Amino acid sequence: MSDFKEGDVVRLKSGSPAFTIAWINQDRASVGATWFNEQAQKVEVQEVKISTLLKDED
């Protein structure tokens, strides 16, 4: 398992825009991912499984 921490910028392994990790669940199986939805002009939050993420290299 990767060493993710709050504030890390990540992407889905299958490809996606960048997300920022807002929180990590106690079981370390999922995180709260946030991003800015430009079309809706608001911040979005989604729970995402850690196994689907990679740290962003940009």
C-alpha cells in the first residue's frame, strides 16, 4: 500500500484529473478526494479507494 497523506495530489490509475486527499479513513482503505469542478464552479468531494490511486508526478 502506498504512503498517502492528507494534502497529497493523486490521480486514478485509469486516468483522471488531479485530486487532493482531504482525509484518510481509519482503515486506510479509502480517502476523501477533493477537486474543483470547473463546469459547476464548485469544490467536489468523493470517497475513493486507495487501491485505485497513484501519486501525481506533476
